[in-house]
Amino acid sequence: MVFALSRGWIPGVNVPWGQLLGASTSEETVQHQLKVAKGFQVTLFDDQVPNARFMAVTRNGDLLVSQPKLGQVSLLLKDRNADGRADGQRVLIDGLKRPHGLALFEDWLYIAESDGVGRVPFDHSDGRIAGSYQKVVTGLADSGNHWTKTIGIGPDGWMYLTSGSTCNVCEEKDPHRATMMRFRPDGSNFQIYATGLRNSVGFDWSPKDGALYATDNGRDWLGNDFPPCELNRVEKDAFYGWPYANGDRIPDPDFGMGKNGANGDAKVRQKIKDSIPPVFEFRAHNAPLGIRFLRSPEQPDGYRESALVALHGSWNRDEKDGYKVVALHWNDEGEIRAEDFLWGFLSADRETVYGRPVDIAEDVRGNIYISDDYAGAIYRVQAGSVSQNNAETPVSNRPPISAPKKPLAIDGNAARQGAQIFERRNCIRCHQQLPLKDLSRRYTLKQLADYFDTPTPPMPDYGFSNSQKRALAHYLMEREIQGTGRQLENFLP
């Protein structure tokens, strides 16, 4: 479908399309494709967690995972039988509105939905909800590009919450967008904490000095290598530049020069001068998301108190970049050095994508969990070398994530309406080079229709009605499974 870009059609869209309509991973991929830093081993903890995003570890060692597009949070049971895999999985709570960030505080589980924050009593001993779900923050906007909300409990006892911008670059009308906010655990004293943060999806506090660090995704459509994505040290009432500046106070070509005459220009120049530059710059379009400082005493000396950052990977540069987890190390002078920690999600020729890291969690025993919303998987990284027994572990026979294999009841009238939508939106323009594979195997009609609720960038959210989503799903399925429609495989992701 046609991408709505402020600067028109720009070459460089290089999307990992498997995320749009499904991908899968396997033990073989982990064993032969992924690489981990020396002194660690990586295994596949669970490969049945579609749209796995942010995580939290319970006191009992179980893992909570948000799945925004499914509207649910799942619980993965700790590996008690030592076979390297989660001992089981169940949906903990569903019916939520695009849940993303998770935080455990006292006997509460906090969930950041796209339009607010709720909490529910949680029993750590058996991993079950112990009461009713209640909203403590409501009325937050979730329109536009960056609808996710991420939550964390600070060492000061406040709950912190981030909300990204509605757009690639603009001056927001809603003061809560492109900010970090905070509130008391009961929802009181809600306030904006810091501004000018375009899309700070992940944040954490350093165990060394308690400083708050947040990742931030730089804007698009200024070339392959600009602007950098950022790591910011976030302080109360500070302004971090967006949309007027990028990186180290470099004026934005659209908003960095002002637009209201001499007075406006002076105000913008002062805003840029007063903005706080990043403490570390990631490569452009690497899309840093989750960040986690390692705290467990079980970690090797060189990694304890270092931070791991998940680079989700680019979608809008000519050659893909990112798609890995990096470790950030601080020296005594506060300088930051980055090194690869888990990589191989991108092939050597930078064409094939095997996964897109999202978030990092750590338990008290030093197990590091990494979520992947592209493959619908959770990986576990542990200190130590892979044993001979682990090296010879047979490849899992568990099938990839797929829809129930039942006949598709295609509605001809709906399919014809979907064809009109597909033509009217000129979908061919963007999708003619992007093959579609096995839609009917991976999805039910409802699952495919639901995809249009939260499309993955750069596909815009067209705000389709339920009938329009249904029509498109029926059309795409019909064209795939009918012999007269085989040519559609050249048009879709």
C-alpha cells in the first residue's frame, strides 16, 4: 500500500517483510546462525510467542511477555527440568488494548496499554492473577506512528512511562507525546518528566550511580546514515532536542530553523542550544529498543553493570543494519564503548533477516532473556560455554507458528470489496517486488484482518473499518489460494 511520506517517495525502503505477515525460527537457526559474545551461550527458550515484545521476570523465575497485537500478556514457566526450554506457557491476561511495557512492583503487575496504565494483583508463587484489573492512568492518546507505552519502576518509587511521537517529525499538539512521564504507583501525581524524546521505547537505571538512561529512535528520511539513534541520560525537566535537533544539537532541516520569522527562529535556536545531547550515538536507523543493565552477581566481571541494548534493525535504508544486541560498557571517565553481544539475526549479505531483538530481561541467576517479535521467539543467554550435550541437542520437532488447518470460507462479495480497496490504495506500487508466501498456512482470516489494526512501519495505519479489514483479508486469501491469482505473490510482502 502507498506509504505516506512527508518528502515523497524516497528510495531506501528495505523492510524485513517477514514481520508484516509472519516469520518463524528454529533450533537450527539458533545453533548455526546466531553468535554470542565469548563466555556465553545462547539457546532457544520458546519459539511459540508471536509478537513477543517487553518482558518482566517474576520472583519465582517465570517470564512475563507482552504481545500487543494479540492484546495479551503471556506467562512462560521457568525451565525447572533443565532441558533448556520454557516448561510451559499460558495466557495470563487478555482483552487489553495493545499492552506493551510491564513492571512488577510489590504484589502488583503493571501493564502499559496504548491508552493508559493498568495494574492487577499478581501471585508470584504460582504465577496467577490474584484479583481484578484496574486502570490507574487513563486518557493517553495512542494515535499515529508510535503508540507503544513502556513502563518501569524507579529506585525512587515512582512509576516511569514513555510515549513516542505521533509522526516522523512534527510539533506535537498533545504535550504527553514524545516524552517521559511519571506517577505514583496508585496513579496519583501524574506529571511530565522529560521532553523532546521522539520514541524512547526502552529505559533503565544504572546500578552504579542510579542514573536513568533511555534509548531513542532518530527520525527518518534524511539519508542512510543520519540522524543517529540515541542513548540519553534522562533528567527531570530536561529537553532532548526533538523535533528541532538531531544527535548533538544538529538543527533539523524541517523544524530546526524556525518558521515564524525572526522571533520564531530565535526561539528555536535557543531550544536547540538548551537541549541535552545524547551520551552515546547508535548508527542511524538501528532502532534501539529495550535496554537492561546487568545486575546479577552471576555475570562475568566484564559484563556486570554493563547495559545490553536490543537493536531492532532498520527498515528505511538501502542496506539493512542493526538486527543485534550490543553491550555498552562505561569506563571510569564515563565514556561508553559498544561491542556486539548477540548477532547473526541478519545474514552476511544483509538481505535475509532471521530475527529482530526487542527487549532484554535478566533473572537473579544471571539468565538473560531476549525477545524477538519477528520470529515470535524468546532466547536465553547464559554465562559459560556450550556443553557437548547442548551441542548435540536434537532439533526441535515443534512446528512453526501457524493457523489451525481448517478450510477457509472465502466470502466472494467481501473479496471483491477487498480487491477494490487494494486497487484504490494503489498497493501494487510498494509491493510488486515483495513476495507473499503461505498466508493461508500461517493465518486464519480473522488473524489476517486483525493485522491491519497495528501495521508494521513503513505501512501506514489507514484506520480501516472492521468490514474493510475483513474484505482485504478475504481478497488476499482468495488471490493466494486460487490458481488464477498466483501472480499476487509478486505484489505483497
